Amino acid sequence: MDRISLSLGSGGKLMREFLRTLILRHLGNPCLDGLADSAHLEIRGRVGFTTDSFVIQPIFFPGGDIGRLAVAGTVNDLVVSGIKPLYLSLSLILEEGFPVSDLKKVLSSVREAAAEAGVMVVTGDTKVVRRGEADGLYINTAGVGQVVAEPGGIEGGDVIILTGSVGDHSVAVMVARREFEFEGEMESDCRPLHGLLPLWQMGVKWMRDITRGGLATILCECAEGGDVPVFVEEARVPLSAPVRAISEILGLDPLYLASEGKAVVIAPRDRAEGIVDFLRSLPAGKSSAVIGRIGGHERKGEVVLKSISGGLRLLEPLTGELLPRIC
Amino acid sequence: MDPLLLREERSVRALLKEVDALLERVDRELRIMEVCGTHTMTAHRSGLGNLLRKKGLRLISGPGCPVCITPDGIVGAAAALVTERPDIVLASFGDMLRVPTPKKHLLHLVPAKGSTVKTIYSPEEVLDIARASPGKQVVFLAVGFETTIPSIAWTVEEAERSGLKNLSFITCLRLVPPPLRAILASGESGLDGFIYPGHVSVIIGSQPYEFIAREFSVPGAVTGFEPVDLLLGILSVLRQIEGGEARVDIAYSRAVRPEGNPAARRVMASACEVTDGEWRGFGAIPASGLRLRNRDLDAFERFSLAYDFSWENMACGCGDVVRGLIEPEQCPLFGNPCTPEQPMGPCMVSVEGSCLIHYKYGDTMWTG
């Protein structure tokens, strides 16, 4: 079989062969191998549960693909909620005609990312839709894990830490789409953030991964959710050279660009140094930095940004879509 | 050069000290028009606009956002084309396609059978779209000033050279200096100086603004788009005001020469000829527009189109905003009901539009 065919969906012999030769060969484990309808799992204490769907184009981009993204996205949602990720589900929606070789690559990425994050894919599903009814491949993952911390309790004086440079995922995907004819090496930062779990034992109160909407949107959610004033300094936000350059050229604000392997962390001021040192020892945290604090102004629920040139302005959540300027 | 150097707080602080000293010596309220929307963005995003206003220097936005000055009649003609004729691919820049009309904006219209609306980022993309759509008529709604016109003109010539039969253009190509004359001649805006656009001047140089100093004795300076650039431009205008002089200074010498870029202007002149141009807010301004020399490539000719003003929003104050007659906040629609989510006029749509900029950055204050 070179390409996914519609007859796969009828659930017969072809599907069993598909599961054995493709899914189990890549993702097999004691829990999945029996091909039962549900997985029986061992989890102690309170359980955390999340789900996310992935529809990215292109499916392969520098630094990752939809498979890696589907594992990282769900693992990260758990980690930032104080949950140690344990098990994932994996649902594939395939468009008729999708190359099997591409699916193999995606499944290998799922396996690698899951191994990296220490999680097992324990259940799943595959559906095939007619040509034109989907865009190649969509993936849904759900994840469960053990609750290790209850986030909350942000208060004045706490510091805001960014685990690394922002915008790398957005820019890598833009370059991969060849929307702007930029050439160069730009990799997505797409990665599972299980390495941040120890932070919950280091005094961290609140954590969010930065995805669509970018850093600005997360900071606004933090201010609104905690009904606290948030103050950040643009000059302290780490940016990679390509993100800075492409944002300049296109007139995009990097504070609104997506990342897929970075988080905002809030902790008491006296823990900040230890946390930044720890983050900088991680492969994804080399450029980690304190970028602001809770307080610094009177406007509860709002984010004030001090720009590089010294202006103070309110930071708004992302509205509409990002459009490059035309002149 | 690292743009960060031109943005840093300490450089801004040093220049502001000089601005303060000059303002003290001049000792009166001043109005300086920044012609280009990107300067409006720099001033307000950095918080310098509000700070300077407190010091008695008011920055007034000018007619320098191509989306904002494109008259409704042209948007209407494009809308009529794509909704009434089958097999049209209407392509334009993102902001242009989101300009509101009393009906819907172009991206949300229901096109005729086989027709579509496409967002592009760069003019030459329409060549590939036309080559890839042999059964369709591709129409590029091409708007812009001297910054963008050379690449539009190159695209027109490339379409001719490669004999593309299914590509044509609805143009709103406009020249920056003529509306400045119109503003000064009307005498209604009381301007003490101009900040001339940076990108446009890379192409046309500083000479086309000389008439402003010569005939109207109004000082001005060409400058770039970083906060430091803007302050250098303002300083040069203030020095002229203090000395009772009027010149066209270049405070952006890393990009602009007095004679501009003759090669880019040759491409413009070879594909386009000067004509009277219609502007939102101004009406027709003599010799302020360009039209394609090859009339066969003009979509107005090819499809017998006419300006369609049934798409005009009468309540919208954008026309007065681009002439510098009112500030965005003075428009009765500003903020309610006109917002970036539900824009009522082009100045609330374009990233260079002064309404959008005032809405987003109106509270920003420099405090460094």
C-alpha cells in the first residue's frame, strides 16, 4: 500500500493489517498490542486530563512535524497545569490518497517525542475521509497524568520568567510555507516540556505554554485570570536573530508569534534566580530570563509593557489575524 | 546597522533633551504632520506622540497610508467585478481586502460562480497565480505609493513580456507630494512642519518636496522609522523653525539620497503615466496618480468597470482623518461602534491607519 485508501475505513482485514504493520510497528507497547477497545491504566492520586487537535500546514516543517507537535502539545498542556504526563491517545483523520511513507514519518515522530517525554500511547483510532474532505492528516491527542501541583496564588511581587526565546515556531512555519520566499535555516522550537515538571517543586505558582496568540496573549490571560497588574519589559524578552529579522521585515510583533516549546512561569521573587539557573541547564532553556513582575502599576487585570525605547503601553490579547504590512 | 541601537531608551532620552531645549526656545504650540502611516505607528507605539503633545508639539497624521486613501469607488468596482462576473480571481494585499463597506469587505463577499478572492504579500505573486489559472481572469487590485509602485510596474511589464492574457489590474497608484500641496494650499491645517516618509523617499529622493519649503516656507525632514530616526527628523524641523528657515533635510542618510533611486523610477515611468488621481477625503488631485500605459492591462477597460460609490460609508470620518483635519478620536464612530474587530472605515483596518494606531496605542506614554 503506497497511499491511504478509503477501503481502509470499512474496518475489515485491511484495517487490521494497517494497524499491525504501521501503528503497532511504530507505537507498539504492552497496552496497545492487544488492540482492545480501551486501555486499563494505573494512576495514583488525583488525575489530570486534557485534549488537543492538530491541523497544521505544512505537515512537515523544520524542527518537527504534525506528529511531534501532537505529542508535545498535549504533554505541555498537562505539564503547565501541574500534571505529570503518563498516557496519550492518538486519533488520526486521514485524507484518501495520503502517502503511507509520510504517515510512517509522522508515526516515527510520535514515537520519538513520546519516548522523549516519557509517555505511552495506549489507545487510538483511525478514520479515512474522501479526497478533499480533509487536508492530508489531522491528529487528535488526549493525555492523562498524575496531578503533582495545584497552580495558583499569584500575588504582587512575584516575578515572570520566560523559559526561552519566543516566535521560533511561527517563523519556521512561515518560512516552510514559502509564503514570503525567505530562505534559511530556521527551526521550530516544537518540543515536549516534561523537563519543566521539577519547577513545581521549586516554588513555581503558575505556568502556561506559549502557543497561538503568543506571549502577549498569555500575559493578558494571566493578568485577567489572577485579577492582578502585570508589568513586562520588552528589552528583556529573548528573541532569536531570525525571528527578530523576519518580524522587522514583515512588520510583525514577535510578542504575538507562536512558540511550541516555551512557557511563562510565575514564582516568588526569592526563587527566581534558582529557577532561571535550572532552566538554563535545560536544552530548551538556554535563553531563559526574568521578563517582568506582578505589580509595577495600578491597573488590575491589565498588562503594561515597557517598550525598548521607554514607552509604557497596554498590551492587548491578539485580535484578528496577523497580517504583514504592505509598505 | 542593528535597529535596536535606533530604538534604545538611552538614545531616545538623549535626543528628547535636545527636543526639550529647542521647544523651550521656540516657545509656542507646534503642529507637525508625519505624512506616512509607519511614522504614526512609531510615534504612538513608542509613546513619544503623547509625550511630545504634553510638551506642546502635536504630531498630525497625514495622507500616507495607501489603503486609507483609496477611494470607495475603486473598492466598489473590485467588489462588483468579483460578485457579478464568473471565473475572476481578485488578488490584493490583506489590509485592502478587509476594508469595510456598507455591504461586506472583499474577503467576506460571496463571489460569483468560479470566482475567488486571494490575499497576496508581494505584487509578483499575481504572475504565478495567472500562470496557474489559465481558465480564469486574474485581477490585481494594486494600491500603493512610490514605495510599492516600482514592483507593481515591474509586474505589469513582466506580464507584457510573458504575454499573459489573463492578468489585468485595478490600480490606485498615488504620488505622495501632490496631496501635500493640496493640504497647504487649502490653508486649513495650520502646519509648522513635515516629517516626510522614509520608504517613499528612498525612491523619489528629497527633491520632490522642495516646493514645500520654497513656495510655502514650511520646514521638513525625511526620516526613517525607528524612534531615534523620528526624533532626529523632529529635531531637524525644530532647528529650522527656530532659525526661521525652511528646507528639506535628510535625517535618514543611511537609506535616502536627494536624487532617490532613478532605476526604480525608470521602471515606474516605463509602465505608467501621470494622471489626475481620486483620493479619499480629497477628491481629485491634479497629476497625483499613475495609470498603466498599456490600457489593455487595465481591468477598468477590459471589463468596462466604473467607479462604484454604492459601497461608500457616509458616516465614516476617514476622509477628514487622512487630511489631518480631525484626529481619530474626534470621529463620532471612533471606538464605538468602529473598532479593529468591527472596523467601519479603512483607517481602522490598515496597520498604517491612524485610527487603528490611536485605538491600540492611544494611552501609550514615554516614561524612560
